[in-house]
Amino acid sequence: MVSENKKYCIIQNCKSIETDLIPVLNYADFSKEIIELLTLNENHCVTYFAFPQDDGLKFIAAIANDSTQNIFILSHFLPKNVEQELASLTPQINALHIFEREIHENFGVGFPGHPWLKPVRFAHNRADTNLKINDYPFYSIESNELHEVGVGPVHAGIIEPGHFRFICNGENVLHLEIQLGWQHRGVEQTLLDKQTLLQRNIVAESVAGDTTVGHSLAFAGIMESLAGIETATQLDIERSIALELERIAVHTADISALCTDVAYNLGASIFGILRTAIINQTQAWCGNRLGKGMIRTGGTHYPLTNQLKSQILQTLDKYEKQFVELAHLTYRLPSVENRFDDIGTVTEQQMRKIGAVGMVARMANIPRDVRKSHPSKAFVKHPYTPIVLPKGDVFSRFLLRRKEIKQSIFWIREVLKNEEFVHPSPKPVSDIALKPGRLAVSLVEGWRGEICHTAVTGKNGELVYYKIKDPSFHNWKALELSLRNLEISDFPINNKSYNLSYCGFDL
Amino acid sequence: MLQEIKIIKHNGKQFITDPTKAEVPAPFRGRTEISSLKVDENALVSCCPLNAISANPVRINLAKCNFCGECAFRFPEKITFTNDHKISTNKLENLIISEGEKKNIELDQTLIDPKIKTVFGKSLKLRQVSAGGDNSCEFELNACGNANFDMGRYGIEFVASPRYADGVVVTGPISENMAEALKTTWEAIPSPKLFILCGVDAISGGIFADSAALERSILKDVKIDLYIPGNPPHPLTIINGLLKLTR
């Protein structure tokens, strides 16, 4: 549907639109509309990217409205034969900084006025391959009293690589800059290059292995909408239960990891054990502890049966009993509370500015949750109430996980109590024909937050562009902001309290 | 204090008594078996998203397989994934499963320098480098050290610096951007040392094998001591592989 002022299109989550219907605005109108939309608190940018089309670059911005389920699609075209420069929108809308950086890195488009136009991930197909990952232009301050601390890319544990550069005054961090890109495997290009549906599905599963269900669900949603496959609500319910199990598992592991960092060994061990119970349940369902193989397009190899249903309920009952007992003790321990309380605080205003999504938004008083704002069938039938906390410190992020676990268990129970799984969901489809000349957006609330996949098809139904946005794409900035004026020794608990994705960002 | 003891008691004994004997229940997908049944081999070969299957005779290469199970769904009487998780080996040929073959995947002990057993048999400290990994293999490597699997009981642990490590465990298809850091890490480890590839992405590149963003040339210059297949490998696959290599 085209908006009343004929400036943009309006679609819903997992619905597609003919690309010819999207008005192509000149850059002045495009900027004006984006700024007008994003000035409202209820709107935020879910993705903004460019891709080569005909003799130039097509720009697509998708802005989601949190109260009406609408997603606004705006577009602009930049021909090759004109100057490759566009006035940056970042000074007005800070949240666009990372998207403009990405477009700049990939296609060499200049954004005059951008305060921080640095490389994003040193993608293999970037515009300027002369610039290497070791040449990243770090911010620095000339002073005899300050020193810099560089950490990474390889870290002191089993963690993905990233480089952290601290500027410190004594123990105090004045500034942290995070340089990513080390994990870049060419995910988006590989997804386009692969020809079969299953191969592409497997690429989507590998965007971030800890969010296998989240990303593969976003992929399935987009393929089904582009192929015009109507899936049953039951299938979406099964998938959403897997999504919530993934959330419970990783949240539990994160609580365990935070306990490790403040040397609370009982919490570290037993929350870890509890995580095992949940991922083993996922394995009992689909054969893989991380849910690889679970989500396929159009159907599933692993339908939820009534037998599995009672098994999941039993696992959750047992888990919850132990979790509540231990959480009741852990969350009131002065030695734990003292380390987390009032540490790494970010404000609601800061988080709105960077366009934070998911947990990082909700721990800072922003009620942003795709399950509520852009629900899939399962969350329409069984509504989910997001948890929002006001304070924005490490303790809020620690507490939010506990509360979200409780809420997810409650949701799964309600669903399972009210649903019967007598007729198994259909098998996956092996091949699909995508409708030509369309664009679709798929949003999923993974455990980290809003995952957004966007796909564009060409004249013959071939996939011409596939854009993946992991919630970490917005949220890494929050970690940088958290560290300001903090002791450098508080970095580990802050880092764990966010647990952002390296591979999901680097792609 | 009393509350803590109560919690420990309520959670009961959680550690796996003997990881070398523990089993993983179905539908876990471990070592494959291929029956002698005649099927449309072209269809079988082309159904594999990772080109891990070859025809005449039918073979599956677990170095390329990501255990999605597609071939078994399409040809259930031809291909089965058993729940045998002991699939680590030090020889790539051992990962090729042929039609009608039903033998365990072993390590070729003749390839192992005797020094490895004497030096690392009781204590093995490893450095992990994720080079384009998707955080699933990393997730399972972390799990090896938790209270359930407790790999630490064998003296096997992950350490924070290559300088006091005995080897490197690589995950991911080895991105170009990480190639140099991986090389530096490897060179910083004192000899004798082990080079271990964990997960299908590390072993063969997995679904990213054809990506232009990889730089896998380091693999030509080192001797690989252990391949741990899986996507990701189960912690028991990792632990049993390391045990067979070092004791």
C-alpha cells in the first residue's frame, strides 16, 4: 500500500510488495521523509541499505512503527554518472550512523557531514580494498596523562574476535572504540551465490550460531512470503516455541557467565547446568543442541507432537523449580548486587539515539519488542507482554534476563496448554519459485533483539539482494557508551551483560 | 550457606560420570551408515547442500557434512545417522564413509608423535581461535568445561595466552580478516604443539567453502593433529577426540 502523501509504501512483517510500487524519491524528499518519520519516538529504522541496480544504486530504508504493525518502505536511486555523495542524515538521526557507514564502505558513496564515517567490517567485496583491517583509523587523544589499552582481536577465552581500544586516564575509561569485521565470511554474498533453498537456509542458520532459530526463522518467513506460501498457525507456534527455548537457554548461560565474572561459583555452575537441560531438550526435539535443522521453509522435519509437548512441559517445570530457587538467592546476594548495581549505566535518551533494539532497548525503558509490535501468527494468537526496566545498568541487564526467562516459560506453558498437536505440521518444501520484482521484510525478536532480513527479487524471480541485520548492528554502540567514565576492570561484566554478536555483525 | 548446600542437593548429581561411555539419545545425528540398497544416485548426490556425497560407490565425506540430515530424510532406507558421537579423527580419509561400512571412526595412532602422549597425556592446555566461526562451535567448546562435561577432570583446559598453550583449536572457515591473527597465535605457541580443527567450517569451509572472504592457506603449512566434525560438534565428540589423541 502506498502512503497518503505518495512518498513511501506501507507493509507488514513478512509481507511482500512489488518493488515498482515503491515511490523512488529524490534525495531531498527521501531525507525529509526519513527524518520526519524517525523524529517520532514510536518509529525506528529497522534497516537501511543500498544495492546495485541497473546503472546505479538503489537505496531502501525500512522504518517500523511500534504501535500500528506498519513498516514504511522508502527508496531513492543514485545513478552511476552523478557525484557519489549524499548529505549525511546522521547529524539529525544518530541511529542511521552505522547504516551510512555500511553503504559508504560497500559502495564508496560519500556522506558529507557524517561525524564518524569509518569502515564497518572490512567486507571482502568492499569498495576500497586497499584499506586493510589493520589500518582502522582509531580515535585518539593527544595527552601526556592518557594512555591507550588495546585488546584483541583474539581474546583470553573461548570468545569470538574483536578489537577493543580504550583511552584511559589512570584506571578510568574516557573512551572505548570497538573495531569489528574479523569474523567476516561473506554471509550475504554466499546466500545469493548458493542456488538451492536448503543451501540458503543453512547459510541463514550460520549467521549467528547462538541465534540459529532466530535467524533461520527470519529466513523462512521471507522465503514463504516471497513464494506466496501460506503456512498454518500451528507451524508458527512450533517455531516460536523453539525461539523461546533458545531465549531461555542463552539468557540462562548469560546469567551463569555474569556470575563467573564476579566469582560467584555456585551461580556460574548451576545456571550452566540449567542451560544444559534446555538445550538438551532442543536436541531431543530436532537432534541438535542449538536448533540447527529445526527451521525449514514451508514445513518441518521435526513436528511438535503431543509426546514432545509433555516432555517440554516437564523439562520447563523441573528447570523453573531449580532456577527460581537459585535466582532467589543470587539476585539478593550483596556481593553480586554490589558489582552490578549502577555500573555501566546508559540512559533512555542515549539508547533512543543509537536506535537500540531488543534487550538493550528494554533495559533502558524503551518498550520495543517485535513479538508485540510486529507479531507473527503465533504471537497474534497468544500475545506476549514485553518486560521493560527503567535503569539501564549492568544489574538491569542481569535482571531483565531473569524476568524474560520467567515470561517465556509462562508464554510456552500457556500455548502448550491451549494447543493440541494431533496433526503433524507438513514436511518442508524442497524448491520454491519466488515471485518476480518484489521486496519483503521479515522481523523476528531473537533473544538479543530485533533480527531483520530483507530480500529483493528480480524480473525472473531470482534473488537479487539479501540483507541481514542482526540486533548487534545497532547495539554495539551501547557497550561503548556504557564504558565511559567507568573503571577498565568493569569492562568484562559490561561486555557479558550485553553479550553482543560478532559474527552476526561481521556477516 | 545452608541455602547454598540445599541448592546443590536439589540439583543433584549432574556431571557425566564417564564421558568415554556416555551416549547421546536420538534424534542426534552422529556417524552415518549407508546401506547397500540401490537408489537414484544422482538424486542422492545432488540433494546434499554441501556436496559431501559422491556416487559409485556411494560415499559420504564427514569432513564436508554439516549433519543437516537431508539425505536421510530423502533416502531413509539408504542413509541413516546413528547416534555414535565418537567421530573425531586425525586422518581425513577416516571421515569418508562408504556404502555398507559399519565401523567406528578411529584415530590413526601411528601418525601421532609419541612425544604428544608423554608430554600432554596428563595436562593439555589449549588456545582457542575463532576465525569466522558462527559461535556455535565456540558455544560447545565452552560447554566442554562446564559442570556437566567437566573436561577439566582430564587436565584439559582452555587458556588465555598462546605462550602457555600446548595447541590451538580453530573454529570457523578462517576468514581473510583473521588469517594473520591465527598465524601469529600459532607461531607464539611453543613446541611440541597441536593444531586442531573443530567443526565442519574449520575442516572444509562448510557452507562457506566457496566464499571469497576466506584465507585458508595456513592449512597447507601445518600438520593437522585432529579433525572434530559436526555443526557444531557435540561436547562428547570434542572430549573423546582430545582423549584419544593425547592418551
